[in-house]
Amino acid sequence: MEIISPKIDKAIDGEFYKIDNIINENCDLYDQDTGEIVFSFKKGIIPDELYDIDAKIIKHSQSLSYNRGQAGGIVNSSGLRKGMETWNKKPECPCDKNGNPLPSNHNKFSSYFKYEDGRISKRQRSNSVASQSIGGFDKSTTHPCRLTHFTKTNLKAYHSIFPLCKFISNEYFSYTPDKWLRQYEKYQSSPPDFVIPDTNFSTLTINMDFRTACHRDRGDCKDGLTAFTVKKCGEYRGGELCFPEYHIGLNVQEGDLLLFNPHVAHCNNPIIGKGRMSFVLYLREKMDQCEK
């Protein structure tokens, strides 16, 4: 199925949307105004055995991070406290750097926070969510180009996901070779140690039962596409990946592959139950600026 559609609505970053128009079959969506592909969805093409990855990666996807920004939604007290149940002094509320509580109608995705004893955090953080990155990262204001800490200390586990990444990269090329080749130019110029071998990717984000708010992945390669699949680790329903500007959601299950423009607004429907592990495969935009 092919759909050519204009953007129907404006999507607001950090907001949660529920989309009822769910697609369960092969489908390509193109933006009517630009002619650009929004996504290519393929059902049941990834072999079961490729999801047989090291248990350490599954466990890592369950650990909390607090730097997902827009994807974690508008920062709030309960989001900040998640994972801090055993702390003696928990965050009291989101606040500015001077300790002034943020207004109830604020729209920030990260903030400082005040502890119950009055201290102010030294760093800002977003709502805590079960989401981690593995593989390579390009240079930031605080870190050089690098492999993530988990990756460096768990190379055997990291290597267990390579067959899945290679298969997905090959499928990416077969469906959208023009996008793949543009991305591959940047991949080839990147340090070999910081990219996933025999693919077109540098990095995976792995999530467990993480319902993302509306966001755009600004760190992903601008000229390529991002790949997405799901591993079933329990019993759940929902969690469809949605493109609210087009009023379309996709029921991505284990074995399915989604290629999409990560700079288009996307989010998830509510997840009921537990065990939805998702894989987001992409190339960091500035990876080719790292020294070889």
C-alpha cells in the first residue's frame, strides 16, 4: 500500500498523542507537498533467530536514563522521581537554577530540581525512562567521540546484535537505495571503531516499555533514514509508533521493519502490559567529523 498525504495537523513536541488509525500491512507514506518518503513499513521480514541477542543488552534496555528530553515528555515531579524510590531525599519539584518551582503550565523537557531538604541539583535532567544507547557517539559539548560506556565494557554482548544490524542495513538498501547511499557517504567517513561493521549505522537506542512523547531525533543523519524494529520480551499490547502530523500509527511487531524519517514528529500510543523492547538504528549526524 502507498499513501501520499499532506500534513494534517501540527504536532507539539513533548505532548502525548493517541492515534486510532493503525496500519497492519506493508505501507509506504510520502509527504504530498515535498514528495519525500516519511516511512516504509515491511511486515514479517526479519528472521526470528536474529533477535537472539545477549541477555545483557535486554537488561540494559530496562535501566533508566534521564537525558531523553522531548521524548520523555514535559518534565514533572513523578518523572524526576522514577528510579529514586530508595533515595533518602527525593526531588520535591522541577525548578530553575535558583530553586524557584516551575509554573504548572511550563513546557520544559528538562530542569533542575529541589530536594526535600532544600538543596538544588547541580545538573538538569529529564523525566527518567527505560532507554539507553549503545554503539558510537559523536562529539558533544561535554564528551569526545566515543563508544558508550556499556558498549566498551560489554563488547561480547554488543557484538551479538551485529547480525540483526547487518540484516536491517541490507534491507534498508534494497528498499530505499538512494537514502542508504547518502547515509553511507557519511558512514564511510566515520572512524571504523565508532560505527557498526558491515552496516550503515553507528548507534542503537534500545527501549523497554517506553512510551515516547512527540519528538524529532535531531542527532540522526539528516540525509538518511532511521530503522526500527521490536523484540517481544513479555505480554503487552499497544505502543504503536505514530506519526501524529499524518494521523497514522504503525503496529510494529517482532519480525517487522520500519524505515522512517527521524526528523518528522513521531511518538507512541499507550503500552498496556510489559515486555516491548524496541531497537532504533541510526547514524549520528556528526560522526564523520570524528578523527579517524
